[in-house]
Amino acid sequence: MEKQWDNTNSGVLFTKKKKEGQEKYPDYEGSLDVNGKKFDIAGWNRVSKKGNPFISVKISEPKEAAF
């Protein structure tokens, strides 16, 4: 029997292998669940003014699948 996972209040980010030459495109993309509501999440590698690396994130409503 396959184990069922409760993904409530959790998410995942995947590394994008190809940014298509556009710096504005995210370095990471994934999904997020907050209290049962689904969101898309994107992340960009950044460096602060003091030289510390960090990941900037944006959370948005899920994109509708194009058919």
C-alpha cells in the first residue's frame, strides 16, 4: 500500500536548468500549499549589498494550464 502524504503547509522548489538567456527568469520554480490552497512559487539567486547570497521569492496564484 502506497503511503499517503499530507502536503498541507509545505512546498517544493526545483532548479531551472535553462533560464533561456533572460536574467529576469527565476532560478527556481515550484508549488506551495498554504492551508489547502495551492500557489506557484519562484525564486531568484541574489546577492545583498553586503555581499551575502540569498534567494528572493515570489508567490502567485497558480497558472491555468493551456490546452
